[in-house]
Amino acid sequence: MLLTDKVCLITGAASLRGIGRATAKLFAQHGAKVVILDLDAGQAEAAAREIGEGHLGLACNVTDKAACQAAADEVVSRLGRIDVLVNNAGITQPLKFMEIEPGNYDAVLDVNLRGTLYMSQAVVPQMRKQKSGSIVCMSSVSAQRGGGIFGGPHYSAAKGGVLGLGKAMARELGPDTVRVNSITPGLIQTDITAGKLTDELKGEIARGIPLGRLGVADDVANACLFLASDLSSYITGAVIDVNGGMLIH
Ligand SMILES: NC(=O)c1ccc[n+]([C@@H]2O[C@H](COP(=O)([O-])OP(=O)(O)OC[C@H]3O[C@@H](n4cnc5c(N)ncnc54)[C@H](O)[C@@H]3O)[C@@H](O)[C@H]2O)c1
């Protein structure tokens, strides 16, 4: 048990086959009190019930600063503390550079990057008070290799922004023992691609991966567990690749 009684918030964790949901399950198995945050209250509550007793599901649109603050306040009033935040909520769009309209840019940058900022700002005062905390930010291999798998250039830009934000937060929050690290998953089989990734393309991508397969949500959940727990107590500002060797650099 690596997270006994730790209060762990995970954004975008209601999606059934998603990375957030897999992380929530794993954290619960390790003794955490998990708070699932997602757009729809009913889905967040159902996801929390599904992982067992004592967990919470709350509606929280991470692009809304007031909603992030309200969620953090409710967690502190009901569970007394905040130990871990996984900034997992994200959306992507398979657009070419010249196809990106202002609305596409806003949607993708807002959820992935602005959401990471707002949710982190909502939990940091409590973590500072406790003089401890771990924040995990979900970036993507797309930030490192310039996309080219599914998400468009605006997704690469947003995820690149997440890496910079996470590193700057690590530097500033280190003196309060609040650690901030990022994960860069490769292609993970979830519903984020909304069925738009063909089996043919998946096969082609798998042939270019040294470990010979696409990733599954648990692959990323395991990295989240490491970064959330005290196993990584001297690690901050790091970027952990979970990509099967798709990008070795
Ligand atoms: N699946 C991949 O191949 C892959 C690769 C690299 C990075 N990622 C990143 O991993 C994270 C999880 O992705 P996934 O594949 O599990 O996707 P998913 O679509 O299964 O889950 C994303 C979740 O985010 C939620 N969400 C969307 N907008 C939100 C908002 N404004 N506020 C709160 N919640 C919101 C959705 O409702 C959903 O539950 C994302 O940040 C994604 O960009 C995924």
C-alpha cells in the first residue's frame, strides 16, 4: 500500500476506459481516498462508487477557475486535506496546422493547459499549508516529437506548455515540499481518439514501437502511482516517458 489515507484528486477520471479512471482504481487499491473530478457530476459520482467506499465524485470543469476552487474547498471540508493532484483532463483534435480555427485553439489549450494551471492553483495553498504534496501533469509524446500521431499542432503546443508549466511549478513549489512532475504517454488505447484511429494505423504505429504494442491505461496509471507516492520523494521537475520506446531521446 503506497498511498494509505492520502487524499488524491484526479481530473478527467470518469471516462470508462481512460487513464484517469485506471489511475483512480489503482490509487484506491493502494489505500488512497480518491476524488474523481469530471464534467458531469453523475458520471463522476458513479465512477467514485465503482472504485469502492469512501471515495468522492464531483463535477469540475477545469477551464473554470471558480469551479476548480469550489472543488478543492469541498474536498478540504469533507476530507480534511489534499495530498495528490493528477492533472489528467484533456481533449485532442486531429487537425492539420492550417485547419486550426480560433475555437479549436481555445478548446484544446483551455482544457489541457489552462485547466492544469487552474486546478493546481486551487490545491497549492492547502499543500503549502501541509508542507507536502505531489502534482502530476499529463503531457504527451506529442509535445516531444511534434505530434504526428493523432492530435494536431495545437495539441502539441498545449502539451508542450504543460511541460514548461510543470517544471516552473516544481522550481517555485519545491521549498514547500510540493513536488511537480509530468508524464509523456505515447499512444494509449482509450476513447480520446473517439474511434477515429483505424486498426491499420494502430498496426503501423505498433510496428514502430520497440516494445511492440500500443499502451494501455494501466501503463500510465502505474507511473502516476510512482510519482504520487513517497517512492519518488526526491523527484521533482521530471518528465517520465511512458511510450514503449516510441521516442527514445
Ligand atoms: N490516450 C492517449 O493516447 C494519450 C496520449 C498522451 C496523452 N494523453 C493524455 O492523457 C489524458 C487522459 O486521456 P485519455 O486518453 O484517458 O482520454 P479520455 O477521453 O478517456 O479521458 C479524458 C477525460 O477528461 C474529461 N474532460 C474533458 N474536458 C474536461 C474539462 N474541461 N474538465 C474536466 N474534465 C474534462 C473527459 O470527460 C474525460 O473523462 C489527457 O490529458 C490526454 O491528453 C493521452
